[in-house]
Amino acid sequence: MNKHVETLRKAHEAFSRHKVDEAVQVMAEGGTMVDHGRGKTYHGRADFFNMLSGFVQMSSNIKIVDARYIEAGDWVTAQFRAVGTQDGPMAGTPFGPSHKPFSLDVCEVWRFGADGLALEGHNYSDGFGLLMQLGHLQAPP
């Protein structure tokens, strides 16, 4: 297995155990994570920590399942589902706990540096679909 795939897999496993402090170690101190679905860029580990912590606060049982990884040199693409129950508020939104289960399809693309840490990450997911699953938005007719 490619070393970058192994690094990302370990970060995903740490996130699933809610060890956010371990999960963020995938990123270089000056790295960035772009959440394309929400139109936000997170700069550095502390900002990335806040992003991931928001998901754990939203769902006390959130975890990553069905992960698949593809490496191409210094790039790794990960496809997985984030599953759980929304038993906490969604960070940065007015949406409180719905107590409903969710399954969110996610694709991430990461670029790693020579030191083995991620310089940039891109997260693509269907936030609108997630809000509909949780009952915060109605499905269009």
C-alpha cells in the first residue's frame, strides 16, 4: 500500500474513533482543506481540527465506512460514506439535533508533500442531500 494512502487511511480511522487530534496529523502545519460543498477553506491544523470537531459534535457516532483509496504519485483520492445520527447541532448553521440517521457520500482528493504530510485537501459531498435526510430542508417537488 502506498505510504500516502496508509497515512490517509489512518487519519480516517482516527476520525471514526473521534480522535480528531490524531486525524489532523495527516495535514502539514501550513496545509489547507477546501470544503467545496460549503464553500469554505480551512487553513492549517487548528482550523482543520475545528472543521472535523464540528462533525463529531453534530453526531456522537459518526464514522467513515466503505472507504476506497486510489493513489497517483503524491495524490490520493478517497471515496467513502460518513454515517451516523445527528444528535447535536450542525456547526455554523441554525440546525439543531434532528435525531435522524444519515449516510453522506464523500470524495476527498489530497496532495502530499515530500515529508509525507498533506499540503492540500479537497472535500466534495452533498450537503444539500444531507440536510434533506435530516429533515432540515424539504426535497424539491
